[in-house]
Amino acid sequence: MHIDSITTVTSPETDWQQDALCAQTGADFFFPEPGSSVREAKRICGMCPIRSACLEYALDNDERFGVWGGLSEKERLELRRTSH
């Protein structure tokens, strides 16, 4: 079976994703192989106008993998620990 296009279902909670710079660059930078650098993902996040919405979404939804809102998995975990 060949899929020509993928339809994305959006909701008001995730509408911000359409404006995210990561949506224009692809997931490879944001979900690197273990031990790989997240520097490029963080650089892109630093220029993104919806970075705070992304980070808030990741924290609210307990995203465990990838760079979200400019923070790695470890950084988000640390943020959760210090904010509780």
C-alpha cells in the first residue's frame, strides 16, 4: 500500500504547530539518535516564534523524547523536578 499524502488532524490545542519552525525543517534535528547533538535543534528553537507554546505543550503532555521548546529530554525532566 502506498500513501501519497498524510492528513494531519489539528485541534485548537495543537494549532500552533503549523507555525513552528521545526515543522518546516523536519523531525531529524529534533529527535536525534541517542548520543547525538541537539545543538542544531536548539538553534532552530531559539529563532521560533512559538517556542513557549511548544515547551508548554511538551510539559503538559509529558513528552519524553526529542527537543521541545528548546529543551532536551533531560532539561525538561530537570525543569519538572525543580518546579514541583
